[in-house]
Amino acid sequence: MTQTTTETRRASRKPSGLAVQRVFTTPGVHPYDEVTWERRDVVQTNWKTGEVVFEQKNVEFPDFWSVNASTIVTTKYFRGAAGTDKRESSLKQLIDRVVSTYVKAGLDNGYFAGKPDAEIFGAELTWMLVHQYFSFNSPVWFNVGTASPQQVSACFILSVDDSMESILNWYKEEGMIFKGGSGAGINLSRIRSSKELLRSSGGTASGPVSFMRGADASAGTIKSGGATRRAAKMVVLDVDHPDIEEFIETKAREEDKIRALRDAGFDMDLGGRDITSVQYQNANNSVRVSDAFMRAVEMGESFDLHARTTGEVVETVDARTLFDKMARAAWECADPGIQYDDTINSWHTTPASGRIMASNPCSEYMSLDNSSCNLASLNLLKFLREDDTFDTERFVKAVELIITAMDISICFADFPTEAIGRTTRDYRQLGIGYANLGALLMALGKGYDSDGGRVLAAAITSLMTATAYRRSAELAGVVGPYSGYAPNAEAHQQVILKHQAANDEVETISEVDRQVHSAAAVQWSEAVSAGRKNGFRNAQASVLAPTGTIGFMMDCDTTGIEPDFSLVKFKKLVGGGSMQIVNHTVSRALKNLGYDKDTAEAVVAYIAQNGNVVDAPGLRPEHYEVFDTAMGVRAIPAMGHVRMMAAVQPFLSGAISKTVNLPSEASVEDIADVYMQGWKLGLKAVAVYRDNCKVGQPLSSGSEGKDDNATSESGQAKPQVRVEYRPRRRRLPKSRAARTTSFSVAGAEGYMTTGSYDSGKLGEIFLKLGKQGSTLAGVMDAFSIAVSIGLQYGVPLESFVQKFTNLKFEPAGLTDDPDIRIAQSILDYVFRRLALDHLDFDERAELGIYTADERTHYVETGSYLSEEDEAAMIESEALKNDAADDIKVDGPGPRQPSLIDVDAISQAPLHAPHTTTEVMEQLTGESFDAPLCMTCGTKMRPSGSCYICEGCGSTSGCS
């Protein structure tokens, strides 16, 4: 679409334009001529069948681009029909297609003083893109310079009113955005609640949660951008809406269905054929809370829920109870997240044009309804000099060029709806951000969860946003401020002053901090001065996006604001295959910390073997924090993530796409604390994810292991005496009861034989599959021995069942067992059968495993047990309690029979892994209930609120 008539008049009144100086390029030398190019073949196969799903040979990339980066760009961003001359085959073609469009639009719209300045601008952009200094967001690479609509924005916010016409229009607009490969967010709080009456008929309204069902079905049907990933969307509801409790519990209830269906043998994986039978799975949900609500939670006070139509109080609830329900639901299924309404709107630059009501799906873009934002992200590690100083001069120039390009794109961009196009052109929201912060901090020897790490992150973010607003003010002097600036001028300038004041409060620690912070102070001063003179070209300038796919394009070790996920990664090799390597930033960090070459090499070798630095030879414990990662042995605590977000939030126009990861043993109270501290520390939004929360585990009180006597009367910490125990193997008797079960899984037949102690407790298993002497038979024999030894050393059968049920690989499918109709794999079948044969009902119910009769009884009566079984269970429990009451012991009492040898002291590390999965979790740092990539089968990892595949760059929602 073309620029408005008003903008055309402004451009004609200000013909001077920008003078662009060379920073990165050399006069007379094309950026492409400064690097060595090579040809590669890109081949991707289906992980399951081995079938080639993508192949393009002889593609051209710089020799320093990794195989992974070139693969992702070739498969995701090259345009044209595969196998034809119109298909792009070189990075040069891709960059030229995009940059030439920006240069032409800049010239046509009066941005440059002359053609030579435009040419320099294009060369500088080209150089930075080739050298992976930054990247535009994915829609730019998809669409700019092609025959497709020139959509450049990745983030959208919609609106809906309390009418059927508006609700149906919401479905339509959201569908069009999904079709274009992007995501959208919306606040449903204007829709009247299910506790209010309809004006037309006097009947009861459906409520927003009911209408969410239709939108969710639409999102699940329209594959985003025509690809295999699901659409990305955010649904927000205000905390004072009468249907807020139903909204909070919606996804948690659906997760109960998922567990029940999966345990019955249905395919409930992301993208599975049966997942569509449950609802509300295509959106991230967030509750929009006010300061008044959070204060009521703190004080334990009541809180009013208001009708949407009249504003009257419909219901009064206990604020703390409602808040606890939010935390409990998030504990169970990671939803809802939380958004802090008053904080968001206190940093709003255009309040005269309306409040900020919602965000995009990943929560980093927060602006007016019916608006969009295009993004670009810098690779921070590129600005770290060899002498370990931060190149502020180049960083400032890079931000200037990128912000200019991003604003130019709005002049030619197309938008999915007229309302979004109008708002975006009137307010020109931009979202510059960065990636590789975690790698930068590690390279400098700074812990992610440390004062030094937070100060440097704050200073860099401040410098980025200050420079962006200063350039925005300069652009306003050339082509005019955004159309909605005049009524918002005072508010916008006040927000700039708030940013500047926050920068003044940063207390630097090291020389690199002081250097960056000083540069930021200069840029804020200039932004304030230029803004007062010219106004601002953009209503907002910066956000921190997840940078999933584009992070791989830039060969970043870490995405967005995230820390490193692991110290060990798998690197793709030319010609196929991969190798395990220790991140190169580890060696640089060790050098910065003062270690000699021999010690550094020993530490790297230790990490390669163990995946962490605990007890690494020669490494001092006070330096462990530098190598802390998101997952694994030394996982960064939840509040470490929150504190980092709080450090950079005052220097962002928008917010931060980041999920606070918690371990599976985290409690509901832990999540409530994250939500409360997020508010107190001034965040705009928080999302949480508890590892394995999708599996459905029993709630933890969070109080176990706390010692009220951990300090002496003087307040000093008491020395702790730690006793560790070594397990003792309890062998089976020579003669024992055995049971053999034949089974068939998808036509693959086998036999399982179990042996038990005299008490009936399982002590061994034997699995026979395939031909005697075959590889499969040998592997299963070895596996049987490993599990049997574990059982005899006291590992509970429940632990094996938890680990091996739902494990998915071929053969998988129908079985001949009436209790287990479908199995995800042979091991899935085996351990479900073991659970049914050897665990009591309560233990199985906790794991979601039931017999066919129990499931049938539940469908008919709502209970898994018959009345007789329930009565027998109650009687049995009563007898146990009576027997326990008869036992009175003074002191700690006699030791109960156990498989644990209390006299032996184990020398094993406290967090030593016990299973292959735990070993891999320590090595890779990945969340092991993340979905498999639907393209290449690699285990995905969290990226913002979605998942990203490190193998091929596919995402589960966010582009």
C-alpha cells in the first residue's frame, strides 16, 4: 500500500533527507567481494521413513556460514518453485531481493539526501546481513520483493466488540493473519459474560470462553502460512471479568482430557491425529491484572468482578483465592500467563489514542488494537571485540541503519486488514531487539544470574532503545512524525524521560558496563533533545522477540534474552551427519576468567564428557555461575530469569518474549511467587513453564526438606551434616513366582516374563523379541537386565512406568490386549502392562493407567471403581490407619525394612543421573516433554512461548 497523502506532503516539504556514512563497507568494493563463497547441497529427509522431503543442490553461501544456517535459509526463505530456474539458489539473490526493495522505497519516499546515500545505505545493510550482524523477521524474507503481498510484520493485535458481527469478523481477520504466516493477539474482555443477559432476547449470553472455542477450531484448521506448524495466537481476559475463573481453568481441564486420551492409546502429540478432539490448544492464554487486584492479593482482600454492559458488580471474590487458581492452572499446564495492565499502560506513548489491551502471541509487542509491528534483531556477539570490549560505535550505527530500514518498510508494506494497515501507518510501531545475550555474557565471564550480567544487559538494551528513538526523532525531522503524534506528544515525551531516568539509575560494575552505559546516556540526551524539536517518527521502537528461526540464520548460540540451553551442542556437518561440540563461548569465558590454556582444555574436555562444569578439574566453584544454563545440573533458578527480565524491561518500548522455566518439582507456590515478583519488579508480562507439566503429576506442597532449625541462636548458619546413602541390591529367591504374557504391537509379536519376590513385588522382567541372536533380541535382553537390576536396587516400578510410557517409536499401533488398545511403542505397551499387573489402583490412577473395565465404568458412572471396590478400598485404608495408631514409638523409632544401606556413604554427586533421559537432559539442556519436530523429528526446545527445532528451524507457532 502507498503512503498517506499527509505523509507525501510532509516528505515534499522536507527535501533534505538523510546523509549516510560508510561504517562497515569499503568504497569501491562490493560487500560480496570481501567474503569467500562456496556451493553446498541441502538435503532433508523424513526422520521416520528416511524419505527425502527437500533437496536443493549447489546453493551458494559464505564459507563461514554454518551448514545449519544455510539449510534453514534454503528451506525457509528461498523463493520460487523448486527445480525451476525461478528458484533462488544463492544468499546473494535473497539479500538483493530484500535490500533493493528497501533502497527503492527509501528513495521514492524522500528518506535520503541523494542517490549516493541510498546506495551506501543498501551496501551497509547488505554487509551486515552477509556477516550475520542482524536479521529482519521472517515475513520480510518470505514476502519482500516477491509477487506475494508485501507483508513485513510478524506481530498483530486485533480487537473484538460485544456483538455477533464483530465476533465473526474476529474469526475472519485472525484466519487471514494465520494464512499469511503470522500470529495475533486479542483481548476478549469487551464481550459480555455468561452471567449477563442478551439485549435482544433477554436470554443468557454465551460468554467469551464459549466464543474462544470457535476461534480455536479455526486456528487448528488453518496451518500457519500453509506450513505444518499450528497457528500462533494470544487470548487475554481482564481479571475483573465475571468469567475469569472459567477462563483460568479452561486449558487445565482440557489437559486432563489429553492425559486420559493419551493413556487410552490415542495420538495426542503436537500435530497428532487425535489432538483435535480437545479444545483451546492453539492459543496462549493470559490474564490481564491491575495494580488494585495485585494489592488485594497481597492484603488478602476481596475483589469485584464487573458486568461488561453496565459496569455493575456481578460477583465479589477473594483475590488471593483467584490468584492461587491462576498459579495452580499454570502449574498444571503452563497457562494462563499474566500481564500487568497498569505497568503496561504507564509506559504507553499514545494513551490519547486508546489503552493497550492485548499483546501478540509471544507477549513482546504491546500496543493499540488493530495494529502490527515489524521486527529485526541484532546479533550481540558480533559487537564483542577481540579485546573483549563492546563496540558501541558500530552498535549505534547498526541500530541507526536498521531502524531506518524498518520504518521505510511501512511505506510499501501490505496488511491483512484495512484497520491494521491504517493504525500501523498512523503510528509506525517498530520492534528492534537482539539475540545472543546469553552467549555474550558467558564469553565475558559474567553469570546470567549475576549483578554483572544484569547490569551489562540493561546497559546494552538502554543503548539500543535510546539510539532507536534518537534516529526516530531524526527521521521525524526528515519525513515527519507519525500521524498520531500530535495528541500524544506530551505523553510520548514523558515516556522517553522515564527511559532516561531509568538509565540514570543503573549502577555499573565493570569497565565494559561503564563504556556502554555512558554511550546510552549520550543517546538518551540526544533523543530527548531531537524529540522535543521534531517529534518522533515511531510510536514505539524496541521489543525483545524470541528470534527462533532468524537466530539460527545468524548462527546465534542463544536466542532473544535467553541464557544458553546447554554447554554442549550438536553441529551439522557438510555432507550429512553431526558431531557433538562444546560451545565456543566456553573457551573464551575461561580465558576471560584467567585460566591458562591447559586448564581451559581440561575443563572443555570435562564438559564434553559430562555436559556441565560441576567438579571440572581446575575450575573454581565461584566461577560455576558463568556456565549455568536454562536446563540441566546447574539450571538457572526461576527468579534468575525474572531478575534478568526486570533489568532490561525499563529500556524497552514493548515487552519481552520469554518463558520462565521451572523444574518439574516446582510447587504452585513457586509459580505464584514468580507472578507476584514479576509485578513488584515492574515487568509487563510473565509466562511460565514447569518441566513435564503436560504429563500430569501429583501436586507438591513445596514444603518438603525445609529445616526450621537451619540457623543458630546467633543467626549464623549451622554447619550441615549431609548423609548420603548407597543402595543395596536385594536379590530374588532361587525359586520365585513367574508370569509370561504374549503380546502383539502393530503386528510385532513378543513375550514378557516377570519374576516376583515372595511378597508379590516385581523383581525382574525378560523380553523376547525377534529372532534369537539378532540385534533387536540382544538389545532387549540388555534392557531387561538393566530394568531388573534397577528394580532389585529399589527403584520403584512407578518410576520406570513414568519414564517409558508414552515413549513413541515404531512399531506402534493396535495391540491384542483389551486393556491397552493402542501402544505408542513396544516399551509403551510393556510398562503399561506391568503397571496394570503389579501396581495398585491408587498408584495406577496417579499415572492415568486403567483397565478396560475401569474405563467403561467411568464412562457409565463417572467413577473408575465399582461401589464394591470403593467400599473394599475404604475398609482396607481404615485397617491400615488402625494398625498405625496402635504403634507408639518414642524417638525416631526402629528402622523399617528397606533396600537402602544406611551404613554406606555414597560418593556419587547429589544430582547424578539415573536414566538415559536424565543423562541427555544434562548434556543438551532440553525439556524432555517438548514435542518432536514435525519436519525432521528432532526434539524441539522452548523459544519464547513456543518451540523451535534446532535441526531445521521449524517452529510450533512463532515465526
